[in-house]
Amino acid sequence: MAPECRGGAFGCGLIDHRADYIIRKNDLYAVNVSLEDTVRQYLQYLEDPTKLIDDVKVDKLNAKVERAKDVIDKLRAIAELERAKSVDGTALEEAFIRDVRTWAESEGIPIAAFRQLGVNEETLARAGFEEARRRPRTRRANSRGGRARSTTVAEVTAWVLANASASFTQAEVQRSVGGSPATIKKAIDELTASGELTNLGRINNHSGRGRAPFHYRLAS
């Protein structure tokens, strides 16, 4: 026997779509928050990669290394610690490229705002911003006048070893040789890990926007 209809705001036989609308609206909000997190993480990475390191986790892993008695346990703990202290800029950049245009269009963020925060034209073009695609790219044009190509980690590494006669920052390397921030950082991280570069810490007399950048020099 069918239950008795007692009416309601929508009457008998009509479906209340309000709950479905709220669910769909909440889903869209959740998606946009996720996209925003992707954008935020990459912009934080450009400003200061250390902001993305979990200091609490690093402290716990440092303690784990100290507690380890067996040499293999210590080795594994050190490896885990090194992973926690590193930031995968390439993964952050790829996620940014995937999501930023959708998020920017939903928020009304112009491409100029991303440029002011250090996002380069190559990254913006790969993300699908038409203005960046149309904008002439003079950096690293080849001898035949063709389209500029991406700078590789190996090219950045070679340039640093051949040209870095004084201390320098990642931004200075990028202005000289090109390449994405993720590519520059990967090359510098590898050179630092191999002992060919020395991390001198943050610049003391920094007066620009944001936190002072790290600077480096060739190991003596």
C-alpha cells in the first residue's frame, strides 16, 4: 500500500530538487578548493620552497635517525628524512599547469597577476592561457629564428658550473639561462647534493617582496 501523501512545499508527486542542488553546489565548491590548493602550493614554491616542508615531520624523522641503532635502520631513516626535506617542484608545476586556468577563470584572476608572482611565460602558455601563447618568446630562440625550446636540467647545470663565478640566486640563473623554476631548483639541488655547490643561506640584505631568497656559490 502506497504511503499517504501529506503534501509539502512541492505538493504530491513533485520531486524536491533542493537537496540535489545543494550537493552539486558543495561538490563544485570542493573541486574549486582543491584547484586553489594546487595553485597556492606552486606559488608558495616559487616564493620559498621551504614553506612546503613539514617541519614537524622533519623533526620527528631527525629523532628517528638519532634513535636508530642498526646501521640499515639508520640508513632507511636518513633516506626518509631526505625525502621529507625535499620538495618535488616538477610535480607541483605539472599540477599547476593542469589546474590553474580553470581556477583562474572561475575566480576572475588575470594572467598579469601570475606574472607578478613570478610565473613565467612558458608555464602560463603550457597552462593554456591564450595571451601567453600569443606573446612572443625571445628567450633562447634558436639560430634559425625558430620557436624557443624548454631549458633542461643538464643545460642549467652546465651553465652554473661554467658561469657562476660569484654567489647567485635561483632567480638570477633563470634570467640568464631560462628554464622553469622547477628545472632551476632541480639542477641546483643536485649540484648541492653532489658537493659542487654550497648553499650560503638566505641573503641578509634582501629588500624585495617576500622572504629573502637562498644564494649559492661553487664549492672551493
